[in-house]
Amino acid sequence: MPRVEPAYREGGCLCGAVTYRVTGALRPILACHCGQCRRTSGHYVAATAADNDALEIDDPGGALQWYRSSASACRGFCGRCGSNLFWKPDGGVHTSIMAGTLNGATGLRIEAHIYTADKGDYYQLDGDVPCYAADR
């Protein structure tokens, strides 16, 4: 999987209760149109990912909540402001990070749209980005 090598990235939730740092490579963005992503975000999710050992989460007040959204994954969100922050597969070596929660310019681009068979009927997918009915 091609990755963008950042020197250092930071991000966090809307209220600032949960922040994080990434000190390793980030995956290009996948735009997921599955029903779960649409429900947690109100649209589709655009997420990058980092290896677990490159992601450091700061949550001094205990605002980070994890919701078991399926038999094989959890979603992390701020319990104070509701920001959708992470998606983590059970036993996985990476954590997906919602791209909009990264601070500043990212240098990342959408690599693919996935689960487009589940996309909403109120928008179109145009352009040169590959689309996959399920996972790629």
C-alpha cells in the first residue's frame, strides 16, 4: 500500500478533548460509502490510516469512546463533541483516521471509493478515482 511519509502530523476532535499524533507513514485516503460509515458521518467517510505504533492518542479527560460497530471492528469518537475520529479492525496493525480531523494541509489524495454499491442516491461520483462496489 503506497503511503505518504510525513515528518509529523497532529489532529483531534472538534472540542480538543481528544488529540493525536502520527509519527509514521499515512495511507492515501479511502472514501468509504458503506452504510455504517454513512450513518456515523452523515455522508461518506474519507479516512487515511497509520500503523498502530505510529499513532499516539492523548485523552487526558477520558473523552474518547469506542463503539463496537460490527463483529470485527470498533469506531472511536469523542464522547464530548461527537467527532468521528477512528476506525480500528480487531487484531489489526493499523488504525484508520478520519482525514478531516488532521490539522492543516495533509498532502494526501483520495486513492479509491469503496462500497459504492451502498452510496447515497443524492450524490454522484465523478472523476478519475477508481470506484469499487465493495472493498478493493
